[in-house]
Amino acid sequence: MNRWYHHWRKIKSSGVSALCLICAVVVIAPLAFVLFDCLKKGASSLDLAFFTQLPNPPGESGGGMANAILGSLTLLGLAGLIGIPVGVLGGIHLSEFGSPRMNWAVRFAADILNGTPSIVWGIVVYALVVLPITGYSAYAAGLALGFMMIPLIIRTTEEMLVLVPNSYREAAFALGIPHWRIVLNIVLKTAGKGIITGILLAAARVAGETAPLLFTALGNDSWSHNLSQPIEALPHKIFIYATSPYGDWVRQAWAGALVLILFVLALNIGVRLMTRGSAPHLAR
Amino acid sequence: MTKDTQLPALKSAPPAPAPVPPAAQAAAAGTAATFDVRQLNVWFGSHHVLRNVSLEILPKAVTAIIGPSGCGKSTFLRSLNRMHDLVPIARVEGRITLFGEDLYGRGVDATLVRRRVGMVFQKSNPFPTMSVAENVTVGLRLNGLRQKDLLLERMERSLRMAALWDEVKDRLNANALSLSGGQQQRLCIARALAIEPEVLLMDEPASALDPLATAKIEELILQLKQDYTIVIVTHNMQQAARISGHTAFFYLGELIEFDQTNRIFTNPKQKQTEDYVTGRFG
């Protein structure tokens, strides 16, 4: 009886372990497939021209996505100008200053916004900014991406600040240091790496967004010298090329997808390396 | 005053010279009390943590606060530098004066109070992003002091006062967390001393340290007593007996007895005090 029970328990244990393993593989497998597929179909089209040249007209082979890559970086910069200050300051408010009721409202709003489909952001910015004010422009696209970054950064900033042990705040208060100085020079500094991590992850997240760009950036085939004009971005270019009937464009779309996923991967790996360094600060 | 510090921890010790009431002693020394606490009450939400506490804390002396866990020792200590202001649900009533000035008076800035009343915590808490030197000067720097030479001078003096200079002078730029536990606690004391407070509050400063580090901290407290008023919360009755001139015994949020330390330990007036110091409870 006892022995049988022991065996049955062992069987159950290994069954659940196997299930967990399968789920873990299911998590990793898509990443492997995506990377492998992009590499297989895109790597051959990756050359210097891809990074340095403008797109060629359809039918003409060669050319590159230089303007789209630069455009994506420009849009990320614009988005960061909006998303980073608002997100970080909002997160500071939640963790250090806000009243419980106000905080509840802000957290609730941020969580809802986090779940808002990106196409909705595109339509809203299109209706409220593109049509009445800017027209298709880098500004409008940066705004849409920036607003998408805000809720992500607010929540990660708050989480990182809450992780800073209260004993540091108490020690600083006991030294008669003004509250804003404590937040700026001690709490933020302690959580600094975590907050930068959150910013990079938010950037990685919006770097691949396409839907909002359809309504705001429009895209073009040349360099963008004027931010109030339409601008090209990598995910948008991939969308246009991948759905085109030209073989050369489709190949370049794969190359673009590879570049995009490697960029996001690099950001994530960078984040991993950084958080490894910051662990001792908070692990005390 | 110095005689108290030589008081043996044993309860069988011969009675010390005739005690002088704190107020009379202060008058004799020609100085008023550092803290004058009158009818102090503290609530956390609806929980009445401190009840009608009144006592006077003498300057340039060590006052120990003893009592079982949850008796309000730390709460009392934290009301002396307005740390309760940081807890939204805390409410403080009563009157506390520091050299005659009402700490909780209208228009009194809690930040300025804390610059005058330094504090050292139970768990050493040097700032992890700063070096040893930066930790000592942080209070000065973040309060606007910029002159490098002055900062260096204050840093060295504070570290010397905290009996840490010789141990860290060659690694001032090392991360503060690379120091040992006892060194970290002395670093926190140096940090508190650097802003030149008038009083030093210590909340069980040695309870997380080994006996050797504890001995160093106690020695340091006896040194600092010559310049500072020190109020120390401790769970360790031998420690209270070794270092303090006066001892206050708290129980269930009330001040049961406050007297010279030797009297508290050898001839307490209250039954509860006697039970506690003889180890019958707590």
C-alpha cells in the first residue's frame, strides 16, 4: 500500500515535470523558429547596400533600407522625448509622492493603456493630431509611439522604485535632506539601472510597432530632412515590401525583419547584462 | 555623570552614590534639558502606541530606552526627530522641545529638525551607490555644501569621531558595502555626525553586530557622550547598564520608570521594572 503510494507519487511528479518542460520548450521554440526563418530568408540579402542605400524603384534590384533604419531610430528618439520624461516622472510620483486614491487611478489607467491595441493609438493620433494639425509626419508618429511608451515606463519605474528599501529613504530623511533631493540623488540613483532597463524594454517594444505608423508616418523612399514631413520606418517598410509582388522587395523585407529582430534582441541582451550588474544594489 | 558609565552590569553591585534627580542635576550643571517631552501620545491609525510619556533628556549624556518588543521604544525615539511625519497614518500629540524650541510647533520644518537631531538605525544602511567618502559627506552635499576642502575636512573628522578613520583611510573610494557589518554601522554614525547634529538618536545600533563590533560601538558612544546628547534604544540591558547615565523603562506604550541607570538596575521603584531587569519577563 505504502509502496504503491510512493510509486504513484513519483509518477505524478515526473508527469508534472515533463509538462513544465514541454511548456518551457513551447516558449522558446517560436523565438528559435522566427530567428531561424529570418536568418535563412534574410541573411543573404543583408549587405552593405542594405544599410547605406535608399530603396530602388520596383523592378530594379539592389538598393537598401537606409532611410527606414534611420527613420526608425529618429522615431524612437522622438518617442523617447515624450515617453521617458513623462513615464519616469509619473513612476516617481506613484512610488514617492502620490496619495493612494490618485495612485490607484493612475495605475488603473496605465494598465488599461498598456493593453490598448496599437492600431487604436494610430487612429487616435491620426484623428487628433495628423488630420487637424501636422499631417503625416515624423512628429505625429513619434507622438503615437511615445504615448505607447508612457504606461510601460510608468509601471516599470514604479516597480523599480518600490524595490528600493525604505531604510535608505529613512536614512536620508534622518540626515535632514529635502525630499526632492532624496528622490533624485538617492532613490533614483539606487534604482537607476532598473529604470533604464524599463526604458530600453519599452523602446524595444515600440520599435517594432507598425500599426500606429500606417496612420501617422506614411513612409517614403527618401531621406527625411524635415520632421514635419512623412518618414519611413523599418517595420512599415517591411510591411510594404513583404506584401508587394516584387521578388527582390520580398527578399529585402526578410532582411529588414532580421535587422529588426536582431535590434530588439540586442536591446534585450543589453538589458540582461545590465540587470546582472545592478543586482547587488537591491539584493541587500 | 561619568561615574554611571562605570556601573557594573551585575545586579549585586554596591549601590551607587546617592542619586540626584535629573532636573536638579541639569540645574546644577547650569544647562536645561536637551529634550523636554510632555504628555507625548502617538497613534498609528487607531492603535494608541505611546501614552502620556513625559521625561527630560539631559545634555551630553547617554539616555537608554529599554523595554520589551512593541513597548513603544522606537516610536518614542522616532518622535524626537519627527520621523513619524513620513508615516501617513501616524499622529503625534503632546509637546517636545529641543533646547526650549517646540519641535512640533507651527511652521517648524521637519527637515531642519532632522538636521539638528541625527539618527542611527538598527540595521546599518549606507547608501549602496556611494563610496565610503561619499556616504559620509552625503548629508552635507545634498544640503548644498560645495567647498571641496571643507567636505574633506568634515569627512575626516567625522570618520575619526566614529573611530573608523584608521580602518578606511586607504579605501575611501571603495563601495560602502565592501565594509564589514560593524564598519558599516560606524560609517552610518560618521554619516550622521558629519552634519554636526546636536543630538544623536540610536535605535538598537549594535543589535545586529557581533560582540567585538558591539564593544567598539559602545566605546564610541562613551566617547561621543562628551560632545553629544545621545538617546539609545536597546534590547540589551547589560549594554544600557554599561553606557547610559539614565534609563527609561517603557512597557505597553507607557513610561513606567525613568531614573539614573544604577537605580533602575539595582533599586527600581516599580515592580514591573524590577521584573523586567531581573529577566522575569520580556
